[in-house]
Amino acid sequence: MNNREISRRDNSGELDLPTFETAILGEIEALGLPSEDILVPVRQRVGVLNQMGDVLEPVDAAARSKSAYLSKFMAAVAAGLFDAALNYLWDETVSSVRAKAAAYDLNYFFDQAAPPGSELRSKLHGPDDMRLIDDQKLLLAANRIGLVSDLGLQQLDLVRYMRNHASAAHPNHVTLRAPQLVGYLDACINEVINLPLAPSVLQVRLLLTKIKAAPIEQSTAAVTGGGFEEMPREQADNLALGLFGIYTRPGADTYVLENIRLLLPYLWEHVSEEARKQFGTKARGFGVNQQADESALANEFLESVGGQSYLPDDLRIPAIDAALDAVLAAHHSWSNFAAEGPPVRELGRLVGDEPKVPRAIQEKYATVLVYVFLTNGSGASWSADPVYRELIGKFTTRESAFALNSITNRAVANRLHSSLAKEKFKELLAILNLKVVSGARRDLYDALVAWPEADLDEAPTAPKIRRLLSEARRVKSTTRLIG
């Protein structure tokens, strides 16, 4: 437009909108069709067209040459069809978002728009599949990545609303005015079509390219990981989701998975708790959909950062159960002093830094830990005892109750014939001190604390202890796993 004004009159040599309006309305009337309130007044059209040059100025020539919907927008404005113009503006905006997403990293974008493991995500492979993502999901995913600004998302929400209620997309009787239409055009241009990528957004794109290009050295991973400290929390969440999507997509090169495992520990500390929980939910989704390969990769992804505690209970129970069995097997092995360390550390990773043990397996968890903590009578495992202390120290009140109840477990009771086990049981009680608070359980606890250490092997069958156990046991003990 070169900022020149469009005249309403033919003597300027430019577009004569009044003459065009008279002609087209005459044809409409000649066909017996309604002509009232069909076209926007000429002065409104001129108001929009005269501002087109200024609004489009930030858009470079290459981008303009591909903006066919903006051409249609302008033609619809000139014709007096603002409702159609708004529809074309929306189409241009959506097309721009799709093009930006494809140029950025298509699979990363798809993982933001449709969670890995979902039915929709399984259908998204190439640029043509963008049409399967509805406009709202498209814009939200683009905003998460940084292809649409926060302000732009809010403004586009209004544009989308008006497109649905005042454009040619749906029947309506709403009249759009020139200032509104120019404002919508300006928002779409500046907050979407011509929006530059923020440094953190460029950093993510560069990182995704690097991960897929070649193996990364540990030193490079450390330098890259240092940059995550400056990354906004939401961007860190999105990047972690993108890496999860890459990792759980079967067929990825081995070095790509190794690159992610190198980088993920640096990123994980900046990922929000809510996002971490979502990975566990997505892992469960793979299992529900019987996607065995994806499920195994999801578990491996979480394992690389000690995040197995974020798996849902139905996935964690079998894993914790197997880990407890592995601890017992190591404890019973001939080289248990060294052998117990690895499986109990794995158990610790499964339950998490702030242990979250599913209720269905809390009794076994508490009983096994008491049993191995008491030792086999020959000495404490130097590789495992500190971890046992740590895990017992994090028992919940319910787990602490099971720990007290375990004195009636046959295997635990048999251990108490050892002088070392008696000493360790007293240590156990000291660790549990602040965790046993209810009246009946506290009475049991106090009775065991007062019981002479030398005679602890008699406590499980003593009438007083059995009576106190009966009073304190609110949850029936069903453990039969080690005795």
C-alpha cells in the first residue's frame, strides 16, 4: 500500500469503492436478494485499508509474498465483508503458527499439542497432520513453546471468539467496526506472524538439533546443563516433555537416548513437581494402551533421574515389590555385606526422596526393612545399613505402626534371639520415636522401649506385649512374606 490513502472517488485514479458498492448491491437486488446491512459502510472500509500499510510494515517481503489469506482479507475488506475478512485473518494466523511449528521442530511441537501416548499423538507424523489439531490446542501448544506470546494468546482468544460469533465462519448478526478489525489484524501480525523467537526458545531449538545430530560428550552436557538455570520454569517443563516424547518414541538412535540421559539430570532439578507427576501419568497411559516398548522407555526415562516415585501406584507396586524381594535375596546371600547396597539404593530411588509408598505395599515395605535392619546376627551391612536408617527414618506413622507390629512376624521374632539384632531393635525404636504418637501405639512403643534388651526375644510372646499389640493394631497385619 506504501501508506497511500485510498480515495472513495474515481477522479483520484484509485479504487472507487462507492461505485463498486452501488453496482454489486444493484445486482443483488435485481436477483430479489436482501441488500440491507450486507456490506460495511465505505468509510469503515477505507479506514481499514488506509492503515494496512502501517500494520503490515514489520512483515518482511518474503513473508508477505506467502500470505495469501491476508490478500483475501484485504479483498474482503474492500468488498465491505468484514465478517469474511476476520475469517481470512484467522486462517492466516493459524497457517502462520503451523508453518512456524514445522520450521521449529515438528515432533517437539506435536508432543506439546498432544501428550505422548495419547491417541491423537499417535496420528501426528508430518506437516499435513497439523489439520488434526484443533485451533485451540494449536495455539496453546505454540504459546507453551514460545511461538505465540502470552499477550498474543489472550488477544487471539478474543479474535477466536469474534471469529466464532461475528465472522463468516458461523451465522450471526454482529457488526464489526474498522477499529476492531484493525486491532485484530495488528495483534495477529505482532504477537504471532511477526513475533521474534525469545532467546530461551532459540536455545531449546538449538538443543533439540544438537541432541539429534551426534553423540554429546559429558563435558558438553555439563556446560549445556548449566544454561538450564536461566531457563524459565515453564520452558524447562516443556523441554522435559519434549525430551520425554523423543525418548519414548521407538526407533530413536541409541546415541539420541544417551544424549538425553546425559542432559536430563541437569534439567530435572528445574522441572516443576506438577510436570514430574505428569510423566508418571503418561507412563501409565502407555501401559493401559498396551504399548510395551513405550512403557519400558518411559520407565527408563524416569529411572535416569531417580523419578520412579512419580509412577502411578499400579505401576510402582510391582516395581517396589520386586525391589523388596531383591533386598531380601541380597540379604540372604553369602556376600550380603556388599550385596545389599545396590538393591536397597534402587528401592530408595523407587520410593523417592520423600518416600511415597503405595498403601497396598506399606506393610511389606516396613516389615522387610525392619527384618534386614536387624541384620543376620553376624554384623550390619556396611553398604546398606545407612540406607536402611534413612528409609526407616522417613517412615510414615502408618509404616511405623507396621514396623512395631513386625515384632510378631515369625522371621523378625526369630532374629531377636541374636544379641546384635536386639541391639538393632533398640536402635530402630529410637529412630521411630517421634513417629509413634497415637495413644495405643504409643503405649506399645513405650513398653518395647522399657523392655530389657537382653530379654527382647521374649517380648513377641509376652501377654502384655500381645495385649498392647491387639489394642494398637488398627490395620490388620497380613504379612507372610518373610516368615
